[in-house]
Amino acid sequence: MAGRGRRKQNLTLDEQLIRTEEEIDELELRMEELKKKKEEIEEQIAGQKKEALYQAAIHSGKSMEEILALLERV
């Protein structure tokens, strides 16, 4: 029994070039989508860190001036 793999089509060089260009376009689009998603995730992470810092400042019992003075010494 012969294998059931896809039959390879005999494409001309021009057809191969067109398909390759189409694949490149699709991959570039996918890459742009992933870059946007990465930026969104990085923004969410930054937001969480800011919120954690803010909460720590509130729970420290120190004034903002005291906290800023402490940070300036570091």
C-alpha cells in the first residue's frame, strides 16, 4: 500500500516564487501581530509593577516626600 502523503505539484519557477512571496507576506503580517501582542503584554507588566510599587508606598506609612528622599539616596 502506497503512502497517503500529499502529492507534490510540479510548479514552475514563477509559481514557486509567487507562493514564496505569499508565504513571506503572511509571516510578516503574523510577526507584526505578535509584536503588537508583545507590546501589550509589556505594558500590562509595567502597569502591574507600578501598581505594586504604589501599594507598597501606601502600606509603608511613609509620605511621598519620605519615599522620594529614600529613593534619591540609592
